[in-house]
Amino acid sequence: MNLILKKAASMLLAGACLFTLHAPGASAAEQPQPEWTQYSLIAHAMGGIDGVDYTNSLEAFKENYAKGQRVFEADFSLTEDGQLAARHDWLPYLAAKFQQDIPEEKLDAPLTMAEFKSYPILRKYTPLSMEDVAYLLKLYPDVYLVTDTKETDPKIVQQQFTLIRDAVNKVDPKIVDRIVPELYSPSMIAQVRSIIPFPNYIYSLYLSELEPEEITEYVKTHGIRVVAMPTERATPEFIAALKEAGAVAYVHSLNEPNEVKDYLDMGVNGVYTDFLTYSDIGLAPAPTASSEPGEVRQASYTATAAAAASAAQEPLEEEEAVDGNVLDTFIEMISEIFIPVEPSDLQP
């Protein structure tokens, strides 16, 4: 009984912390900006590789990490067997773009996870599952992940973010501090908060029909601190209004240095990019950024997020606890998710 009471008290305390952080009516201007927003660049779809975008591949991640990127966006789509693949979509154009010989009858529909993993991208790059990406976050503790799940249907949102929660819970609950989901509407923000208490997220406007004034008011009254938008929605007036309301803005996706500089001059905090690096646009990375893997950057609200995550997530089963040798844990994990690479390939 004492154990039950202690768990209940912990859940109430975590809920109180989470409510304080995210309560409607809390002004974004009164909250510090998330630590990850020190970075001006977000590597779109893990960043481009060999002049090709949208691969969401392991090799794209590693190459762009080596170039100084620390915030990576990845696309996620549900597979036929209900798992989460780092894939922009299942349309035929992408199989052609990636030179994947997927049978015609399987085009234009989700693959199973095993099928998805069996088709290397451009015949040499490694497709990733959500679990793989979570493990990369564990191996690279100075990296942040922005998720683009693209769906707004509540049933699909529930399925996607339950899978993300379970991947986080399986690999290491602490990595929740460094996952920044793109959420597309006020109702989606509320729903996702009930599934997993992310301390950071982005209100992304590319699926929103709300007017700038409505968005600014929502940002001001609900403590939103980061907004992302297509270039056509970014105006000096809108960016200034968001900043006054306490939110910074990111624009997507840009690959011309001069264009990036124009938007930075307009007042945006940063941009999504496929190919640009900090040196390309004449910027230094955030002062605390590391060029070497393994140096930990502290995320905002770490203590609060850890308490909330322990209350909201299902506990790990004893046999799934991430203890002991990291490499042994990864070998066990890949036997379940069919990743077609050697464990050492994921290491820094």
C-alpha cells in the first residue's frame, strides 16, 4: 500500500510540474526559450547526402552530424504492420527517387517494416525505424530530433505518438528531453501532451488554416515558444508579432545562403535546410555546440520532464531494462527490428 501511495504522490507531483510548465494562460514571454533553439539550422529529413534530399537515412545523419548539425528533423510514416518508419511517404515517386526496386503491386501503399528495411536507399543507405532513431539519440547525447509525422487524424496521431513513447521508453526515457515534435493544431497539441509529456515542441503551421492574428493569440495564451512555417507564411509583421508574444520562428526549407540570411535579417530564429552548414551562411554554431560526439548538452526543464515522463510512461519490463553494455542492448534491439547494419555502424 505504501508503494502505491508513493507512486500516486509521484504522479501528482509530476502532473503539477507539467501543469505549471504548460498551463493555458501562461505567457510564452514569461518562459525561457528552449535550449535547443540556440541552433539556427535544422537538418531537414536528416539532411541531404550526395546531393539527394529526403533520405532520412543513417548515413545522412552521420554525414551532417560531422558537418556540425545538431538538430535533425526526420519524417515518420506508419508501416503496413503498424510500426513507425523514417520515411516521408509511401508514394511511388519516392521509390523511383531512391532507386528502390519495389514491386509494382506494393507501390503507393505502406510496406511492412521488414520490407522497408530490405530496400537500401540509393542502393547503399540505411533506412531507419523510430527505434533506430531513438537509439541514435542515446548514442549522440548532444543531438535533438524534430519529428514530422504529418497526420492530423486523432486515431493515427494516437498510434504514432504511442509508438514514439514506447520507443523512448524502451531505449532511454531521458531522451524525451531532446525530442521536439512538430504539432499541427491546438487539438493535436492537447492530444499529444496526454500521450507523452514532451518538454519542447514546435507549433508547425504548414497544415494550419488559422490566420496570423489567431496564431499569435494562441501562442500568447498557451505558452507556445517555437513556431515553424513555410516561407510564404513568413512576413516581417508576423515574425515580429510572434516574438512579442514570446515565440521564436523557424522557416522551411531553404538551401540558398543569401535567402537564409534574408530570413534571419527578417527576425526568424532559424531555418530548416537540406544541404547548408553553418559555415555556408557565415554563422558559428551555438556556443555550447560540440564538434565531437559524446559531449552532453543539458536540455531545458530536464528535471520536470524526467519526473513527468516517469509518471506518464509505462514502466520498462525488467527484461527490457537498458542496463549493462550498450552494444549488447543494441544487438538485442536490432534482432527485433531487423536493422540491416552492424551495431558498430551506429556508433559515433
